[in-house]
Amino acid sequence: MTCRSPRAPAFLLCLALAAPRAGHAQTFTVAKFNIGGDGGTDYLTAEPGTGRVFVSRGTHVMVVDGATGKVLGDIPDTPRNHGIALAPTSNHGFITSAGDSTVTMFDLRTLAVIKKIKIPTGGLDGIMYDDFSDRIILTNHSRPIGTAVALDAKTGDIVGTAELEDNGPEGAASDGKGKIFVNNEGKNTIQVLDVKTMHVLASWPLAPCDGPTGIAYDRATNRIFSGCNRNSVVVDAATGKVVATIANGTRVDALGWDPSRKLVYIPNGAEGNVTVAHQDSADKYSVVATVTTFPGAKTITVDQNTHNVYLFQPERGPAPPPAPGTPPPAAGGGGRGRGPQGPVIAAWFIKITG
């Protein structure tokens, strides 16, 4: 059933979703808000306690009220930005911008920019906050090899750098006790780092995972969740062994985890939906729903206070016709063989509740 209100700023999709195991069947509601604005997207980050969601838009970051979809603010001058990390203890936020190889440090209350931090390694992409060390961890597609860079969350100073085994490191997660886990998309591995020394401690293969990107860590069971194409995996953080798999879709680029509800959210960009799995026990997971979102929506964030789940995806119109004699776009590379893109005709901020 689709519930639509012509006067509301959102389209509400009321979905009763069947599950493979009736005992775990759950119902989720999807609301879509057109928040406007220019630019594409990558990661988004929810701020528990305020209900705000920070949404990357290519050259700027939009700040959105998660409950209503209302735009609350905008942080400009973040060229080719990718991710946002929030450090509540120091009241600072951080944005990675690959376009000028900087991290923008801003005030969480006012959104005012404090400074721009130059990152010498380049290749800026993923970013996360580690509460154990009070550090911001960057995972960079630097060349010739990927790197992890640690920043002091209070000062923004670079305090450590690690070389990784892959030039495509993606998400990182913390165990809250001094270890950081980094997904390597090209090598299909997780590397373990000591967050204080930034030394690499181990590398673990993730087969049958293909292309690990999003990651989360469950502190109650000592399990790591790695989002992968078709088969996401659960890893025992004590041994590095894959202990379970979760069947999902493709073009996965993030992963959400709600520890109090024991739900794993895997966004499938190609299929335009989210696979939701329930943690029945540390090593057992049941898919309880497939939630329709929007084609292309492949990153996700969970507000741990409200349990709302958010995605974002621009909708584009037809691409302009190529000029006469223009060769077709090459496969791979920065353009991924897509060629010219059409204009943004809607900017869908998506909220899942359940």
C-alpha cells in the first residue's frame, strides 16, 4: 500500500514486509523528502541526541532534521566531499574533501568552519570517530597505497598514519578498546590497527565477501559486520574468522547497525532497497525484510537514539546528448563508464522507521 498526501513534504510508503521466518517478521515505514540543493552524494551521518543528519552533496554538506526533512543548515566549500564524522566530546565535526585533500573541521553547534586541515597522503574518502582514543580516523584511497590517518578530535592535528595493503580502503569501525577495523575493497580483507600507535596488527580474508565497503562493530558480541556485494559477512573480532553470511543485493557502499534492536541494515544501490537482518545470536542472522528505497541509494546511517534509519539519493533527469564525434565513455576509472549525467531534478532524503 502506498500512502500519499499532496500537502505533505514527503511521500509515505507504508510497507508490511514479509520475512523468511514469520517469527521475525517486521513492518517498516518509508518517508521520502525532497530536500532540494545541488550536487551528488556519498556518505551521510546521523547525530544521536539532536536528530540532525549531515548529508554530503559533492561541494557542500547539508544539515537536515531527520524527523521532518527540513534543511537546517549548509556547510560550503567542501570540494568532492565524501564523509562526515562527529566528535561530541569536543563539539567538533569533520568533513573529508578529496578535491583539495583537506578535512574541514567545524563547530557542531553553529556549523561554523574552524579550519581546513591539509592531508598530505591525498585520496580522502571514509571517515569515522573513535570514542576510545578521541580521534578521527580517515581511510584514504591514496596512491601508490591506501592509508589510514588519525586526527586529534580536539585540535585537528595529524597524530598518526598507517599504510594499508590496498589502495581502496573503505569503512572503518572501532571496538571501543583500542582497535580499529578497516575494510579493503580491492583485496577483500579486513585489516586491524592499533589506534594509538597506528600499527597494523593483522589482516583477515573475508571470503565469500566481494568488495567490502560499509562496516560496523557490535560491542556486545565482539562481531564485525562487513557490507559486501551479494553476501555480507559477520566476523569474529577475536579470531578473524567469518562466522556468518547475510544474503543481500549489489552496489553496497555502507552498512548500518542498531545494537539495541539487533538489526543490520545493508543498502543495495543497484536494486534500490535495503536488506534488514536480525541478529538472532552472535553467529546467526535472519533476513527479516527488504525495504524499498530509491535506485542508487547505497549509503546509510542509523540514529542510535531514535532508531530511525536514513539514506539519501539525488534523482537525475536525462543526460544531455553527446556532441557529434564524441567517443563513448571508457569503462572503469573515475567516471565508472557512466558518461555525462543529467541535472538533479529531486533530492530524496529517505527515512526508514520500524
